Amino acid sequence: MADPAVVADLAAARQAVLGHIGDAAARAGRNAGSVTLVAVSKTVPVERLTSAVAAGLTILGENRVQEAEAKIGVVTGATWHLVGPLQSNKAKRALAAFALIESVDSVELAERLNRLAADADAGADRAAVLLQVNVDGDPAKAGFAPDALVDALPRLAALERLDVRGLMTVGRLVERPADARPTFVALRELSERLRGPEGAGRALGTELSMGMSDDYPIAVEEGATIVRVGRAIFGDRDHH
Ligand SMILES: *Cc1c(COP(=O)(O)O)cnc(C)c1O
């Protein structure tokens, strides 16, 4: 059951984030409606998520398949994005659980998802994915290196059961939010390059998933179509 006091708090947090998205979009001459808010709900318990959905937070992001499955069975009315690394042995379960897998970080994983999607119902939709890019070349981060993605795109474009909607990145930790801007610019420019004359054209969608609690307004200024916000909605996570 949704708790009215919790719903009110989360609705206020949602409004505040949407307000910042709206302001950032206006600064960039963009329509705020072109930005999707994903509420990143990892470590947040199901009781609170039931209230979150009642507060209008209906797109939830999780970073672990198993944790998400447990929540999906209980929290109704939400759609779910996978934002964390996907091991190939969990690919089939991820396809069943998530409306969008944002974290495809290798050709092998893409090919596996494509095969699994082909095995599924012939009439089913293609599997919706984003390609995660390690824009900053951070050794601690997953994702395609930008140049490697340029090379891999023809192979990815040939995967007929995948709907590659765009790119995703996790920015590096920076002291000031403004320092995240070059990462977001680089992802946008990479997307334009990949979709341009040298790239695979329409094989790659226009989504840009970038920006988290500390820097999502800057990401929106630089063209984010999806922002993934956890702490700014749910508060700090306990370490677990
Ligand atoms: C946890 C997480 C987020 C949300 O981070 P916050 O700082 O809580 O907003 C976004 N994207 C990914 C990939 C994450 O793992």
C-alpha cells in the first residue's frame, strides 16, 4: 500500500527534479517534454517504490537483474530500465524484465540479446537497448570506447531483433557539476557522428541517456533525452 505521507514527499521531489529539467531545457531552447526521467531505485525497498509509482515516478531504473525481478513482481504500474552491467548469463531474464536495457557494452552481449530476442515470440517487439559508451576512457567504467563503437556499429546495425535506440554514458566523478559537461558534449557529438553520413544512419536511434543526481541539468542543456536520477529523488543510499 502506498503511504500518503511518503507519496507526498516523493511527489514533491519529482516536481523539483522536473522543475530543474524544465529550466535546463528552456536554457537550451529545448522542449522539456523531450526529456524522460528515470528514477533510479536501486536499494530502495518495494514499499517505498509503491509510493513512488503513486507519486508519478513510473519509470524506474535498477542496476541488478535479481533485485529488479524481486521488485517487479510486487510493484505494479511501473516500467523498468536496466542501468547497470549485464552478465551474459542473465541476458534472457533481463529481456523479460526490462523495457529498455541501457547498458549494452559489447558486441557479444548485443549478439546474445539479438539471438534470445529471435528465439522469443516471432511477433514480439524487437528488444530495446542503448549502447553504453565509456566516453572518458575511465578504466573503472564499462562501455564501448568511442572509436571501437564506430568500428562495431555495422555489426550492431545488422542485428535485426535489436532496436538500438541510442547511447548511454556514466560520467566520471567530478568535483563540480560543470566539469561533467565535456562528457555530455562528447556523447552527443559521438551520436551525431554515428548517425551521420559515415555512420550507420538510421540503425542508431537518437536517445542520449546521460546525467545523474549531481549533474542532470547540465546533461539536459547538452541534449540528454533520458536522465537517470536516484539520490535527488530517494535521498542518499545506505551502503549495503
Ligand atoms: C546509481 C546510478 C544512477 C543514479 O545515480 P544518483 O547519483 O543516485 O542519481 C544513474 N545511473 C547509473 C548507471 C547508476 O548506477
